[in-house]
Amino acid sequence: MSQLFDRVAFIGIGLIGSSLARVMIRDKLAGEIVACARSDATLDTVKELKLADRVTHDPAEAAKGADLVVIATHLSAYAEIGRRIADVLKPGAIVTDVGSVKQAVVRALKPLLPSGVHLVPGHPVAGTEFSGPAAGFADMFRDRWCILTPTAGTDAKAIARVRQMWESAGMKVTTMDPEHHDMVLAITSHLPHLIAFTIVGTATDLEDTLKSEVIKFSAGGFRDFTRIAASDPVFWRDVFLANRDAVLAMLQRFTEDLTAMQRAIRYGEADTLERVLSRTRAIRKSIVDAKQA
Amino acid sequence: MSQLFDRVAFIGIGLIGSSLARVMIRDKLAGEIVACARSDATLDTVKELKLADRVTHDPAEAAKGADLVVIATHLSAYAEIGRRIADVLKPGAIVTDVGSVKQAVVRALKPLLPSGVHLVPGHPVAGTEFSGPAAGFADMFRDRWCILTPTAGTDAKAIARVRQMWESAGMKVTTMDPEHHDMVLAITSHLPHLIAFTIVGTATDLEDTLKSEVIKFSAGGFRDFTRIAASDPVFWRDVFLANRDAVLAMLQRFTEDLTAMQRAIRYGEADTLERVLSRTRAIRKSIVDAKQA
């Protein structure tokens, strides 16, 4: 892959941002990489790992003159970042992001960006339960999906360049309406995380005699939830709030189904339970067949 | 390890039973192994894999003359098996099991077994989402916990022999009150499975346009749930019904917590969300430290 951008600015460079920076370095996609983060610790790690040519605490300084600005912070920081970089963006610059919610991103950034700047929101569906630039790795994206949610009228060439970048990272790239994206991710990602955080929280509140044994005997299913629930709390707080409507809609469906299961258990309805429990193997098989397992 | 039992009978020999049989063969723990199952397919696989010296469809024929009877069927079959083997058990025989619920096992079997026969209920906390004797493997138990729940007055030598058997399989063995076992497993295993089955069921009911994309983008958390929810539906139906009281008690706590999260999301209570989401990393760390991750 040849160079795609003369200068790339990362605003926020944690698990996902740093993994993308590693791809850019590996594949020589960027002439220069500038990294911006709030904390000294993050920037020190970035320098140590040589993930950027320059570092700064100032989003405007990072974004100035960049061909591509990658916003990879928590979602709640987007609006402030948009305000701080809007005036310095050069004509023709592309602004993209890696956030897990897309309607909120469009709402936050689109009104702020000057005409002539291309907004191409993106969501690489990949990650681990770890955080920070030291936890990133270039292969994180391989064979996973990246969803781009450009709004109508977005410059096709800008979309194509962002697509090329993610393809270079090994991703399968697709485009989607932001609203549809948020609904799909509410069920595949946001609700599972909400539930995992909740059940691990429930266990945390158990009496001490029980709690120590929960840890000891976690092999039976619980430990998968604790892995999911070990993810960054601020990241997830922002996701749940930014995608509130879709998360609440899916949560409502889930609690209806859970209440039906609860009733079947209480009244010993073996047939109902077996029927419901049998349905789920098919979807697992589809996922295995789709090589997403 | 030297021979522990002259003759071992497996009543039921699926994922767990066949894995234990493999351990017994590897470590020469049994002079002879007799396997009993309802289906021809299971017994054919057992013969093909040489997991038993003899096979039969008749629990009484299998149990007759055995020093150790391992019940490894679904929980709902226990009472019927108890009735069928009670009269043929030899004095001094040990009856054990591998079931995931223990109060129900004691209730089902203890009244049926003649005096002089030792009941040592057991639960090796290990497994995969696969089923049947072909899916078993001897290393399944390595470094995992096995919980024995003998009732007061059970012969100490009988308990020690069952313990030796599981230690030979590589397990850490502990004893526990059956009631306490059922509460611990309700939160570490039964509730996580109930929730995983439910959310995968919720996804199954989505409109088709959404459902195909749930499969495509499952990498974001959902696929861990589908793996859990791919487990044997009849097995889990029986677990939920056999451990009804503890499962309903833990489910009640969980739904209270989930409702609180739902409310915090609806009203945009960022501080509440962050506080709850931050608590869960500690328990994950404990599990990693306890080497159960």
C-alpha cells in the first residue's frame, strides 16, 4: 500500500487509535503522524513506542494542516474537539473517527465542520478489554468489519480514502446509515456489555462468603462476563448515553424475554424452556459459518 | 496413580462422563468400565472411541457389581436412574455424579439408595459448549475446581476415593454444603447462561434485516454470549428447573440492578453509570489473579 495521507492527526490515541497508528507506520500510509492526548502518560507512551512523529496536548495544533484527522477519544469529548479544531482544518481535510455510536457523532461534528472538510464517520468493530496505547496492536483489525456511516452528499473520494486505510488494516469495509448502525450495535455490542457489567456488579454486591467463591468458581460462564465487563468504564458510559434510544429499545425487548424465562422457571414450564433454549444454537452456527467466532 | 476401582459404571456418558472415562483409561483408575446410555448413537461412539469395556442401555445392568457408579446424565433423569439401580447396587458401592445442581441430586437419590451404599455428589466445574462423548477430552478438568457435597455422616473413605479420582484428573477438590453450592453456581454459571440464552433469543426475534447484521457484526461482545448459549438446551433446562430457587433469587437481584442501569441511561446520569461500571474491573482482576481466567 502506498502513502494515502501526507499528515495524519490522531486526537486521542488509546487502544484503537494506537492500533491504527501502528498499521499506518507498518504500511507507510502517512507521511507524518501527529498525536494528541490529554494525559502526559499517554503521550509519553506514544513517544516511547514511536507511534507518532510529534505529540501535543492541543487538538488544534494537531489538526492544523492535517489531511486526515482521526478522532479516537471517548465520545463525550467529540463536541469540544470539534469546536477546537473547526477553525484550523485545511480545505479538503478528512475528519473521521472510530466511535462505537454514529448518530451522536454526526450530530456533534457535522454542524461544526466548515464546508470543504469531509466528515466520514467510521467504526472499526474490533477491540479488547484493555485500554491505552500500550495495549494496541496492528493485527487487531484483521478480518473484522469496519462500518462507515457517511451522510448523503459526502465526497466519494474522501470515503474511498478512509476505506483504503481500513482495508490496509485488514478490515472488511461496509457503509451503513448511522441510525441503522446504532441499532445493530445496540444488540451486538452495547446491550451485551451493559448486561455483563450489570451481572458482574450484582456479584460484587454479594455477601463476602459468596463473593470469594464467585471468583474461585468463575469458570462456569461468569468469567466470560467479567472479561467483557473489564472494559473501560468511561468509554462504555459514553456509549450507553450516546446511543441511549437504541440501547433502551433493545434492553426493553431483552427484559421482556428475560421475564418470560423467569416465569417459565418459576412455574416449571419445561417445554417452554427447552423450546426457547433450543433456538439459540442456530444463530451461533451462523456466526461460526460467517467466520466471526 | 494406581487403580482406584475394580469396576466403574457410567450412567450417561456425554461431554463430561466421557472426559472422566478418558482420565480413568489414561491413569488406569478402573479395572473395568461399563457405559450406559439411552441412545445407540452414543454407545456406538463410546465403542468406536474405546471408552468402555462394555456398553448397555440398562442402568441396572451397568450398575450391578460396580464399585463406583458415575451418574452423568441430564438432571431430570436422576430419579428414574436411582429407582432402576437401587436394588442391584452392591454393599459398599459409591454413587457419585457430575451434575451442576446439588440439592436436587441429594433429594432425588438419597431416599432411594440402600444403606451401605455411599452417595458422594460431585460437580466438576469444567466443560465446553459442545455435547456428546466425541467432544470430551481428558484435559478438560485440569486446574479447575471440583466441588463435592457429601451429606453429614457420609463414609470418609468413600469421599476420599472420589476426591482421589478428581485429583487424578488434575482438579482442585473442595467440599461444600449442597445449598451453598447451588447458590454459588447460580451466580457464577446458571444466571450467566440464562442471560446469554435470553439475549441470543432476543436477537433471534429481530427483523430479518437486523438479524443478518447481528451475525456479521457479532465481534463486539455478542459472540461471547452466543458461545455460551450454544450449550446443550436440555442440560440447561434441567439446571434452571433443578436449581429454581437459587436461580430466581439471583435473577431478582440482577434485574433490580439492570433496572437501575436502565434508569441511569434514560435520565443521562453519567456519574451513576461511571461509578457502577468502574466497580467491575476489580472482580476481573481477582479472577485473573486466582488464575481462573
